[in-house]
Amino acid sequence: MNEPTLAHESTDERVDDPNDADTNDTVPANGSQGGPTDAPAAPEAVDMDALLETIEYIRPALQADGGDLVLLGVDGGTVNLQMVGACGGCPMSMMTLKAGIERIMFDRVAGVTEVNAI
């Protein structure tokens, strides 16, 4: 009985596997691995207009529960916020920060790499 062949399997051609032991892993004499990852990429600047718009987008949801947030500043790609009002003492504020505010900022604001509550 013939076994079915999966769509990605090919009986006629070989696909190079990067984990295959037969590959030639030579390193240039200077020790460099080569490629575009040699030089560290310059961090992208945070788009401040988009950041302020995003804070205004988030703010009504926090205010509905008696809280708010204050932008303390931006350091590189790190946005520093202060959770105030009901959010300041809420045991769920870190979940709100990471699963809510940070996720939204990653999606909407170029250059944001982390959001901290201080």
C-alpha cells in the first residue's frame, strides 16, 4: 500500500535544511559571521505624536474605573508612566499595564520597546 505524500514533501527534490550536519559552516578569517546582523541596529525613536494619541485613546477606559495615567517620560524605547487614582493601588494594575497598555502601545506607537509604571 502506498503511503500518502504530504503537500510539502517532495520525493524528487531535496530541500536544504539549515540544521543539516552536511552544510558547510565556514567562518571568515576575521571571525565575523557576516550578514546584516553584524552592526547593531540603531533604536527607532518613539513617535511622540502617536504616543500622546494612544494615551488619549487608553485614558477613558482607565477613567471609567476611577483611575488614570500620567506620562512621566520616554527613555530610548521605554515609556515611563504613573498609574494614578484607583489604578495606583489596584492589585491588577500591572496586568492592565502589561496586557493592556503595553500591548496597545506596541501596536500603535513606533519605537516603543517597553512600558514601565513608576
